[in-house]
Amino acid sequence: MCSFSAYATSFVMQEDLLGYLLGALEADEMQRVEKLLRESPEAREMLADLERKLGPLHDDCEVVEPPPTDLVARTLDALPPLPPMPGMESSPVEPAADSQVSASTPGKLSPVLEPSDAVSWTWRDWVGSFTAACILLAIALPSMVEGRFMARKQACQDNLRQLGMAMTQYVNRNAEARLPSVESTGYQAFAGVYAPRLHAAGLMMDPRSTHCPSIRSSDFWTAGGLHSAEEEFASTDVAEQPTLVTLRMLDAAARDLDRHAVAGATTMEEQIAWQGAIARLRWLQQTAGGHYAYTLGVRDGEEFASPRFQGRSSFAVMSDAAIVKVANRVVRDSEGWASVSSPSDEGVISHGGRGINVLYEDGRVRFVPRESLGQLVDHPLVNHEGRPEAGVNIDDASLAPSWQAPFVHARQR
């Protein structure tokens, strides 16, 4: 009886852990499982075993690309040639001498067609076939485009869930239960530093999980202000392939930059080397976080810190990265004139500009349409002051692309 009870308990635990990995549990169930993981070594071991078993499924999945979009040209090529226009005379084609066969030769078929069979397709047949092909394409193309959108959105959501599980394990190992931190100044003062920190903790070894299939890396980085100095690295590195940036690489780039700063630059060669060191560090900061935005941190009283993990359903941790532009408007208030910051969502470039996937602290991933971003109680891409900076309090989530600092005037090198 005891063994059966233990088996049933293990089965229920395994079922809960599987739902936790797939993000299929409710908020209260997620909290219950997270509490179990913190208290039970057996549950953590079982979770790791399930992750190993589910790993091949994630690695083997791939987004199926739809057929090429030149279906109209291919359909026209498959149609028979146009018949001659009425009144136009076609010049006869002389058959080859070695293939000419007399129609009167007994026992052999004549290659000459009867006049009634020479033109089997009329203009009416050709126009009808073309119209039918256009109707079929008009019906099929929207479905293929929507299917491609849904497949890429789902793949992106799977990436965010995987990163969310890594965040949860990172928090469980942190004494203060805080998410990976972003420094206020210095070479680690950028949002994408979350990825090197997860890698250093052994929780993220494959950089493919930081890339959204709906965005081209070159387009994304150019929209983010890739300077000509960094284009050298974009051309030497394989820009469309995910790059794993580590803390060791950041430390080496910072030391190289400090060495040039101390030695100074008195010659042209030294100036070029110095600018190259700056460009190298910027390139690492720009690509470390991939295509995703991460929390810039919060102001906890008078201090700036990484958010403390509380399993909140409204606190955004990560999302598809968007290039947010903030416009300052001067309006009249009760005491005179005041400047008001209003975010613009013109920079949403993921998923065809339709919207972004958002990962919340409770592990839920939600697709937020572009037009609904400004209607949320807590805009995930700006703080409560309407600025793309760190949150103004512990409940103010503010996400930013990899290269962005927690404060506009923060020194990153």
C-alpha cells in the first residue's frame, strides 16, 4: 500500500513538473510547483531529468517555411502558349529533313496534325484558366501567410518559456531570490547581460534560444543604431547565426579598452586600435541578449537593484525586443507648463510589426498586439514615467533591447 501511494505521489509530481516546463499551469499551480522545487531535492532532480528528455524535441523542431511567393509566375509558366491572334498568320515551320515522314507512306503515322487540332487552347480557355489560378492563389496565400506568422510566434514563445525556466532556476540559487542583475554603470550596464550571467551559471548553453525567427539580425541591429565601426564585426562574424557572448569575453574586451585608455593614443595606429576596442565592446553588448528585451532593473527605495522574484502575473521579465522612441510633449498643467514623455511603438519590428510576446514573472507568455501596448496597466517597454529606463519602483517593469543601459546617461565603458 505504501509503495502504491509513493508511486501515485511521484506520478502526480511528474505531471505537475511537466506542466511547469511547458508553461501549462495556472498562476497558483506555478507558485506551488516553484515552492516544491525550492524545498525538495527529489523534485529538482526529476525536473532536470524531464528537461533532458524534452531537450531533443526542442532541438529537432524547426519552422516549416511556406512555398515560395512567386506562385503567380510559376503558374503562368505552366500554362500553354497563347494562341495566335485572329487575323495574324503564322509562318509554317519546316520539319527537319531527317525527321520528315510522308503522310502517304503506308504503315507509318504522319507527324502533321490536322488543322482542327493545331490550336487546342483558345483565348477563352486561356483567360478562364488564368482567372481560376488567380482565385486559387487569392484563397491560399492568406492562409499560408497566417500559418507562417503563427509558426514563428509559437517558436518565439517556446524560446521565452525556455529562458523563463532558466530564470527560475537562477533565482532559486540566488540568496536574495533576484533575477540576473544589470549594472548601473560600466561595461556590464546593458540589458543583454542576462544571457552571459545565465551561461556562467550553467543554465544557458545554446544561444539559439535568444533569437526570434521572425526577425533578421541585420535588420534588428541596424534599427538599433549599429554604427559603421561595429559593421566590421557584423561582416566578419556570421551575423545571422546566434553568437554566444560570455562574461569572459566581456571582461577581456573591457581590459583591452582600459589598456588603450591608460596608454593613450599618440599615433594613428593607436587611435585605430582604440576605436576598434570600443567597437568590439559595443558589438558584444549589442548581440549578447539576442532578439529579446530584458528588465533593466528597479529602484527599490533610494537604491537601484535587480527585481526580486515574487511570481507576479503582471510583472514583465522578458519580451521580443522593440526599438522604442520617446517623444517629449510640452503640455499645460495646473501649475504651468510641463514636459510629458509618451512612448511610440513605431519600432515594433517583430512578427511583421503586429505585436510582441511578453514573458511574465509567473511563467506565463502572452502575445500583446501592437495597438494594445499603450492600454496595459504597466507598459512593458517603458517605466511609469514613460521613459525606456529602469522602473521607478519595485512593481514597475521596464524591458529594453540588449544594448540599452538602465539609465539614459549611464556610462557603459
